[in-house]
Amino acid sequence: MAHAKTVEAPSSPGSGETGKGTNPWLVLLAVSLGVIMVMLDGTVVGIANPVIQTDLGASLSDLQWVTSGYLLALAVFLITAGKLGDLFGHKRVFLIGVAGFAVSSVGIGLSQQLADIIPGLSPVGALIGLRVLQGLFGALLQPAALALLRSAFPGEKLNQAMGAWGAIIGLSSAAGPIVGGLLVEKVNWESVFFINAPVGVIALVMGFFLIKENRAQTLSRVDWLGVVLLSGAMFSLVWTIIKAPEWGWGDSTTLTFIGAFVVLIGAFIFWQSRAAQPLVPLSLFKNMSISIGTVLMMMVAFAMFGAMFFLGFFFQGVHGLSPLEAGLRMLPMSAGMIIASPLAGLAIGKLGPKITMSAGLLITAVSMFLMSQLSIDASFVESGLPFLLLAFGLSPVFVGATEIIVGNAPVELSGVAGGVQQSAMQVGGALGTAILGAVMAAEISSKLPGYLGPMAQGIPAQQMEGLEKAAAFGGFPPEMLPKGTPDQVIQTLTGAVHNSFMDGMHLAFLVSTGIAVLTAVLTLFVKAGRKTEGAPVHMG
């Protein structure tokens, strides 16, 4: 049986190969360009979804798969990708991730053409498959980027670096709806993916010349059994989350996958306690800040990604805005992120993560609550205030949780720590999208007949199901009705669809409000302070 061992950590974050003769702020710029692609795609898809649905004839389930397939690939592969960076070099893995992400993005834009030349492949199927591939490459570059920052910056400047990182990433994430809206409206939905090609080329060139290679000197091989067990466990978990609303939580298939997750994660934990060079050293989680930071990322992503999934349909379907107008509605978040993220880094450095993150989560809760009160005809100011608050609420959480998880990890495990952080975010996002989607669908199904009034009694079950699906998109397709349908009937149906959608969205945001408050309480248990440089690191 292999035995655990203890090794000495490098004497400083900048030891080893990374950072020698390189300005760490240039490293920040280089890696940010690569991750900007990932963040842009995470938000532009929400704006593009209504147009994709119309253009490709996608169902709500298809559109959820466009998001969930991407999240599934990320969640399954992130920790393994982080370990690959630790072993084979974070620069190398980062550049491979950037190149693959850019190429798969171009492929997504060519989904229709690929379907035309590949027998049996539908445009929606090509889109979803390439989104999964895009997620795999995104998994390669994200932990590597965080690890490169961790090793480039000395401990006392890490908070500042994470604040600047948060500002850049936050800006790109929040700017996504604006850029996406402009491209969708003025060009086409494919262009929101084509734009990754030039960004990827610039990131590759800068990364090649500016980043020095970095890898762990104490690790020499991949824990392949750990990779198989963890990948199987993560797949079972996320697949269950995505499909359970369709199967039913008490269905035998759902319970089978839950059982598979429990068995595989149990076997993974057992093996990690025995492996000489485990994929995820369990001692990493003996640091309470890392453990709590991981849970924090999951819960915040649950609230944010789950609730924000519906905003594109609200602005375009219910509110009747164009894609560009919908993107501009999120402009306050873009502006807020530029200011809030650097301030969050400074605040965490002076006040510590406990107070700063708790305050941020309470602000997030207020923002989510205000979104739960939006009306169908909400003005720019009414929707802009919650978005501005959200920027100042989430920035301390993302900056703080990243610093807590990656900053507390030993340098040679920074890739794994980055993978853990990103995995928590993706699993939380998948949970939020699936569970809040199910909550919203149930609320729509419950409220729609009431809004229809006496008319509901004469609507066949199949047509009522179609109306419920239309309500989930926030829009009402006229082709659902026979020609010559009286205007009064159309107005009643449209009003019922819109109002039931609003009820579902309001409930989703109220659930997110509660999650944010619970997470604020959890931050009170964070133990501040990074691991002392040079301290022994237990490897098994």
C-alpha cells in the first residue's frame, strides 16, 4: 500500500520558474485575456438563447442543455485539469485550454453548417456537443490561470491581485450581455462565439511571451484511479441535478444516480487517504477557510446563475426588449464591477474576509429581493438598482472566496485548489439552474390556470402543456393558435403567460434571497489567514 508523505513547500509564492524576470501584473493581464473568453460566453449565451430558440427551433430543455452541458463538462474535469497543470506546467495547460476554447467556439458558430454536412446531426445537437467540448477546454485554462496568479504574486499582494482579477473578470462577465446583445441584434447569434477567435489569438501570443512556466516540483504522476472515481462521482451528481426535474426526484433512475454518486465519492475519499500522490490531498480541507470557501462558492453560484438564467427571457420575452436593449439593462452591473472588485480586494486586506464577505452577501440578498419585486413594465432605474447592488454584493464574495481557497493552498497544489474553487462554482450553477428551473416550472403550472380564468376549462391538456412551455420562455408564439383567433382571446392568453412567468421568476429570486442570507451566516465561520509559506505540506 502506498504511504502518505510530507514535503516542504516552496519558500515563497514566486519560487520555482514562474515570475523570474516577469512583472506579475503582466501575468495577470495575459491570463485574464484567456479567462475573459470563458466569462463572456457564460453571460452572452443568456442573451442569445431566445434567438437560438427561434432560429434552431430549440426547446427549453435544449437551451438548458446549452448551459448545463457546458457546466457538466467543467464540473467533471476542473479538478483533474488543475492537477494536470500542477504536473505538466500551468502555462502549457493554460495555452492548450485557450486554443481549444477558441477553436470550439468557432465550431459552435458553425453548428448549422456542421449539421448540413454530418448525416444525422441536428444543429441543436452540434451546438450542445460543442458546448461540452468548450467546457472541457475551459476547465483546462481556469485553474491554470489562478495557479499562475498564485505563484506570480507574493502573499501580501495577493488580495490586490485578486481584486484586479475580479474587476477584469467581473467587467467581462457583466459586459457580456451588452456585447452579446449588440452582436445578436446587428450581426447574428453565431457572432457571439466567433468573437472568441481574435481574443484567443491575442491571449495565446501574450501568454507565450509573458508567462514563465510553472509546475510542482514534488509531484511526478497523475492519480488515474482518483481521476476515474472523481469524474464518475461528479458526472453522477451533476447529471442527476440536470435530469431529476424531468425524471422526478423520487424516480428509480434518479435514486440510482444518487446512489452511484455516494458510492463513487466514498471510494474516492478512501483512495485519496491511501494514495501516495492523491488527486486531491484531503489535508487541503483541514484548513477551515478552504472548506468553507468551497461551500460559499457553491451557494453563491446557486443563487446567482440559477436566478440570472431567466433574466434574458424576462427582458426579451415579457418586457419586449431587443437583445441590445436587454444587454444595456445590465450596464449598471458592468460599471459596478469595475469599481467594486478592486475595492473588495482592499477591504478584504484591511477588514478580513469574514466582515467583507458577510456584508457582500447581505447586499446580494437585498439585490435578489428587489429583483423578486420587478414588474412586467419595470423601468431602467427599477431594474438597474438591483444590478448595481449585485455588483457590490458579489464582488467581495468572489474575490474573497478565491483568495481564501487558492491563497490558503500550498503553491504546489494551487492548480488543484483552483480546480476545487471552479468546480464548486460550476456545481452550484448547475444546481441553481436545475432546481430553480424546477421551482419556476412548478409555479407556472400552478398559477397559469388561475390567470386564464374560465377559459382554462376549455383548453385541452396538450395545449395547456404548450402554454406552460411558452410561459417558461416568457413569450407567447402566435402560431400556437389557429388563424382567426379573436384578439381578446390572444390578449388573455398572452397576459396569462406573462403573469405566470413573472410569478415563477419572482419565486426563483426569493429562493435566491434566502440562499444569500444563509451563506452570509456561513461566512461568520471563516478562519482568516493564509498558510505560512515554507510550512510542511501533507501530501496524502
